[in-house]
Amino acid sequence: MSNRAQAFVVLLFGLVLLRLAVSDLLLRFVRAGTRPLVLVAGTLVVLLGIWSLVAAGRGDDRADARPSSSDAHGHSGASRLAWLAVLPTVAVSVVGPPALGAFTAGRGTRSATLPTGQVFGPLVEGSTARLSIVEFAVRALDHDGRTLVHRPVSLTGFVVKPLSGGFLLARLVITCCAADALPVEVQVMATATAPAANEWVRVTGTYAGQAPHNLPVLTATSVRPVPMPSDPYDR
Amino acid sequence: MAGTSAATSARTLTSTDVLCGLLFISVAARLVLTSFWQRPDVEAWTTVFVAICIQAAPYLVLGIAVSTLVAVAVPRRGFTRFLPRRPALAVPIAGLAGVALPGCECGSVPVSASLMRRGVDAGPAIAFLLAAPAINPVVLVATSIAFPNRPEMVAARFLASATTAVVVGWLWLRVGRVPRLPARFDAGADTRRWDRACVTATHDFAQSLGLLVVGAAGAATVNVAVPAGWLDSVADTGVLAVAAMAMFAVVVAVCSEADAFVAASFIRFSSTAQLAFMVVGPVVDLKLIAMQIGTFGARTAARLAPLTLLVAVASAAGVGWWVL
């Protein structure tokens, strides 16, 4: 691969990093806290790519007299690997994968480990409390859900699969990037037909005890489709 | 290649042409095979693959930036001047010098080869080769991020990796020898120093990214295709779990700056098995073996890789048993 082609590959990848860093697309892949790092990295990579293109153009007659060609013997095999650097760029800008969802939640036997022993105050009385699925599940584990009893709550998540008399609602928890996504699930009891898998819904209802394997149950009074939140994952 | 002269380049296929062709084919494939890209497993694979690349990118950038600065600013004999004459003494010092070179294992192979060319004994040079990708600050910071509230993982990684580097270096003084390296074509340190540094950095970055892609693709495949319970089935088996994670590290070949995140995702495995993954990964994996064969020759690599694997697993198990 010539210096110029390498500079193109690097420049494209830098542009992809910048593109992700300035939009919520980034949150499909990594945590929001990574944004500044990706922004800085993207800027540096773009500058490097541009400079390298200019440098390759300036020294065109001796384009391959780069220091690394002194190690040409050692690099001949590895240098071809640089072609693979195109793949992340293609994956983001051509394929454009969606956030992980029902497929990942449905295949795992592992669930996210929930923090235990947390002490919760009571939910505000008289109104519907909007909780994350993680908080709902943790509260359900706390003294058999005493802070949830008789309190209407609303949860936002995606549908994993229909169950008899309802469906399985989940949110994925990531600690670093989508590669370590693990689901937290709630069994929703609803009379209406279950929404399709991967559909995002807001479910309002009340806590109705635990199914086996610490799976909290919610009896729904309303199930509304909602757009996917800007950050699809919980933490 | 751009190395072809201007007269013939009009007729030969340049790598820029190939690059454009690849991009064209990928766009066409996206448009034609719509249903393929919408399969849930393909979508999940792509998301995980991209996620690993994006997560690792800042570390890759930092590693390349620092090693470029070192290459430009540190004088050529900067390393050799500080090494003692006695090889047995030089091994641990060269190993600790690896701390100064943050970067992927891909970057340390050429550096250690150039150390050997400047007359450094093979033992210290190999200690440097094994230590540099494993115990540099960038990797240790990444490890502490991947294992929040568990500083003992960082300490154990440092200890086990340093032990591996030094022990293999010492053993190499006994059983190995200086590999015969191909003659070096010197590009000559001319005026455009920063231009060359920049082109080298681009080269290193593209190559490291390519190697990272191999690891990310492997990890994404494992994430999507291997049944969830399959790897976990050996998770509780003690010794077998350590061996399985060590072999997994060799096959999956994640860059050392990102491997802590992969290791951390194997939550069912013991800390020692996760440690084995992080200690083996930077010192022996498929891409590294390929580079060693390319640089030192097949005979040297055929000795070095198994020896390193054995020592790495042993020291990970020992340190894990002691610290974790």
C-alpha cells in the first residue's frame, strides 16, 4: 500500500471518528464519557492524514523512501494488513449498524450484575415515576420491592420477545463499549398484543412481584411506542 | 505501489486505485444485498466490531503519537547508552525501558530489531519487545479503566508482564541467539524530518488499525456466533479456564491497548483467567507471530513464540494466585 493510499485510509477513518463524535450516533457504540477522547483522536487522525497526504505529494519521487521501508523485510506481510483499516470506515459510513437490541438481549444467558444493598427513598406520591429499567430492577430486589408497591411507574426499553400474556422488556447495560453489552430485563403483563421485537416502548404500570431468576414483573396499564432514546444503553 | 516510476504508473494498478475499487464494491454490496445487512446477527456483528474499533482508537492514536515523538526526539543511541555491558543485567533494564514506548506490539517489533542492529544483545532486545506493549502507561491506564475500582488488576498485570519479559529475555541468553537480520536500507536522515515522521506515523497507524480490525472482527464473531454458554462452560474450571483464555488471547489478537476491555467482559471467568488473557495477548498472538516471522525469520519465531507463551501463562497463573 502506498503512502498516499495509507494517508487516504487514515484520513477517512479520522473523518468517521469526527462524524461520530459530533452526533448521537456515537452512543450506539460507546459510552457518552468517551466523546471527548474520540473528538481529540478524530481531530489528530484527520490532521495526520492531511499532513501525510501533503508530505506524500511533496516527496513523490521518493515516496517509498520512508523510514519504515528500511524494515521492508519485516513489514512486507504486515503492511498488507493496513488494507483492513478500511473496514471500520466502511462499517460506519456504508453499513451504518443500529444500536444493539433484541438479538443481543435474547441470546445471552448472562445478565448484567445489579448493585445490591442500595437504599432507596420512597417514590414521589401521586404521580407516575419515570424509572430506568436498571433502577426498577434494583428497587424490585430491595426488600421484595417495598418502594414500588402501589406506585405507578413508567419504563422505557425495547421488546425482546413476546411472552404468554405480555412480553419481555429490556435495556442493555454497557460498561465500556457495545462489546460488553448485557441485558436487564422486565416481564411485562399486558392484555394487548405484544409489540414486535426491537420496538421501543414506554410501559406504564405497577410492580407485580418477581418471576423466577429475579425477573421483576410489571402489570401494564398502557404501552406506547416511542422513538429510540438518544442513548440506547443504560449504565 | 507508489514506488513505481512516473513513466509506468499510468499503466499499473496503484494502491489508491485498489482503495477506490474497494470502496466502490462495498457501497455496491450495501445497495444490492440489503436483506443480508438487515439480518440481526450481521447487524449485531457490525455494531460490536465498530464499537471495539471506536473504543480503541484514542488509545491507538496516543500510542502512535508518543512513539513518533520518541522516534523523532530521542537520539538514536538513547537506549543503548543506558544499558549495562553484562547482558544478564541489561535484560531487566531493557524490559523496564519498554515502559517508555507506549504503542501496540506492532510498533515494538521493528524497534527491537533496530536495537539488535545497533549491537544490543538479543536477550535485552527481546525483553524490550515483550515489555513495551504490555507494561507501558497507556496500557496500564486502559486496564484501570476497564477494571474500575480494582487497582490490583493493574498491579498484577504489570507484575506478570514484567516477569514474563525478563524471564524470556534471560532464557533467550541461554537457549537463543541473535537472529540474522536482513541488511538495513537506510533512508537517511535528511531535511524533511517531520514529513518523514508524519508519513511513518500514518503508516504505523494504518497498520495498527488493520491489526486492530483483525482482533475486533474476531471478538465480534465470538460475541455473536459463539453460544453464550459455550465459553462460560469452562469459566468455572480453574486451570482449564486459564488455558482457554490464554489460547483465546493468541487467536483473537486484540491490541494491547484494548485487550483489557475484552478481558473485563468475560465476567464469569476468574480474575486469574482474565489476567492470563491480558498477559499473553501483548506478547504472543497471531499478528505478532506473523511480524516476528517477517522480522526475525521463521526459525527464531518458532522458538520465541512457544517459549513466550509458556512463560506468560506460568507467570500469569503465579501472580494471579499470589495477588488476586
